[in-house]
Amino acid sequence: MRLAAYYRVSTDSQVEEGNGLDTQARMVSAWCEKHGHTLVCVAEDAGISATKPVEDRPGLGQVLDWVHSGHVSGVVMRDLDRLARSVTVQEALLADVWRTLDTHVFTATGGEVMRDDPDDPMRTAMREMMGVFAGLERRMLVKRMRDGRKAKAARGGHAVGAPPYGWATELRELVPVPAEQVALARMYELRSTGLTTRDIADALAAEGHPTKRGGRWTSAVVSRILSRQPVTAEVAHA
């Protein structure tokens, strides 16, 4: 079967590391090879939350176009949470894919996601319940992380997750990283000339500036960094 793959990561740290997208690609490719499917096209949304609508997720929009045009017979992804973080959005997107006859949805972790069947209502109910519990697990994880940050803040120190680009954490304080500060200044300089985030990413890569974790510069990474409120030395040591 001719399939389109969809990969998504929501955080810029995953994008910079490349591990999220690379891991998904390896899992999907291995699954297609094992089950005799042909992966004919790939789309990704790097650094884009699953809470965003389709119009703000160009990769997903491209996959839906391939499906509806008949270019592929279905879509495959690592698991359903690549589509959406809520059951309602997940079900709406599945229905959008399935409105084209003889189209299929697969996940590398669970195989084919079966179409709704009026004679088997339990099929839909089980899929929706799995989505509900997956969402609960994610929200509980977020709560544990938030509780940990509150406890860390109560003891003093940096407690808002990973330090932003240009900074590192030492003894619970933010300190500047010289090489990243140079890249950060260059980023703002390039933006002031009107360059796109893609052009800025290409320029930073060509000039050899480091990313946070040694990955590649992308438009999404640059956009995320530039959208943040700049951190100053006074703020870092306040």
C-alpha cells in the first residue's frame, strides 16, 4: 500500500536535538518495511503543538491533500497523539481522512486504526477511551513537572525548565554562554534586516554558530527563539 508518513514534535528542544523526528522516522520506516507498505512521501511539523488547527500545521495539511487527491492510500505515524492531544480533535481528523473511500490510517505502535463500524460501536468507544487515558497521563505528567518546579522555586534558583538559548544553569543561576550569545546577537541583527527565519537559520548554519544541543538550525527553532522575551544579565541574576 502506498502511504504518506506524518511526523511531528511540539518543542524546540526536540527539533534542535533531532531525536524526536528521527526516532519517529526510524519507527515508521521499519514498520512499513515489515508490513510490506511503500512510503512514498513524508511531511512533518517541527516545533508545532498538536493543539494547533490544521491550517497552522502545514505538514498535516499536506498529508490530507495527498490522501484526498488519491496520491496515497493512507497515512502512517508513530502513534495517534502525533495527530492531536485531544480526543475530539483526533476523531475529527480521523473522520477527515476516512471521508475518502478506501483510505487507511496506521500507527507504528499499534497497526491499523480501524474505521468506525455502526455494527461495532465498541471499536470507536475503545479508541476514544485510549485517547482519554493518554490525555490524562500527559496532564498528570505536566502536573508533576509543575509541582517539581514550584518546589525548586521555593528553595530558590532557576525553576522554569531548560534554560533559554544563550544561557546555561550553574548553581541554580542563569549564566551567559558566550558562543550562544554571539549567535543570539547575530540572530537579532539578521532579523532587523528583514530576513525570513528560514534565511536566518541558513545563515547561522553557514557561519557555524552552535544550536543548543548540537542539532541543525531550522526555521522553527529560529522562530521560537526570536519569539521569546529577551533575557538580560540583570534578569538572570535578579
